[in-house]
Amino acid sequence: MTLRNTRPGTIQNHGGFSLIEVLIALVIMSVGMLGIAGLYVEGMNAGRTSIFRHHAVTLAGDAADRIRANPRAGNAYAGDPGDNDCVLGTVNCDPEQMAANDIDLWKIQAQEMLPEGDVTVTFNDDVFPPTYTIVVSWQEAGEDTPPSYTIAIPVVIPELDI
């Protein structure tokens, strides 16, 4: 057995990490990982919101197209929904019945595509050309006021040649 003779007051460098250095590195890395996890959650929320907004824009576009295809319905688009079986062609619907059928389809699509989704249409014939305002709204988790998408479309009503 050999003993090393060291002088008192001298420090020997062993070339390793101390426990405190390892703990500090672990805390710094933990804070970084928590930041990454927070960003991941925010990214997921933004993705969900983006999907809902996409569905709202698509639904509003569909409503605008159907209103343009049935311009004589007027105020009927601001009325109540009704499943009149106009789409399958088994019933010859007038413009008001077609508008009620369209509203029924929009409400069903809004409920299927958006959480607590709803579509409302208002008609303003005090301006020229008459304007429809389509509002698609839904409930978003963590939001106090429900988000919505609004589009206003002017529709020229063609004259009837009788």
C-alpha cells in the first residue's frame, strides 16, 4: 500500500463535474423542455382554431353561393329552416321553400363542422343592390366571446319576363 504525500493547502484537480453543476444543468434543461411543451400546446390550439375558421369560411361561401342561385327568395333567408326535400328533386319548390331548405342544410352543417355552430342570415333591401349578411358563429374553448365569420354579399335580383 502506497500513500501519496500531498501538501496541505493544495487543491487537486480531478477533472469532473460537481453535483451542483449537474443540478443546475438539469434545471435549465427542464425549463427549456417546459417552454417547448407550452409552444406545442399553443401550436395545437392554433391548428384547431385554423380548422374551425376554415370550416366557417367554407360554410359562409356555400351560403353565399346558394343565395346567389336563388336571388328571388329575399327575406325568406332570414326566416326559419325547413326540410322541404327540395334538393332531391322530388318536390318543385318555390324560392321561399328553397330558402328554408337551404337554411336547414346550413344549420345541420354548422352543427356537424363547428362546436355549437350556427348560421344566421339577414337581408337588407334598403340599399341597392339588396345585401345579405351571413354570420357563421361557433364556440371556441377558452374564449369568452364566441368567434364568428361575417360576409356581406350584394345580390341583384333579375327581372321576371312574363
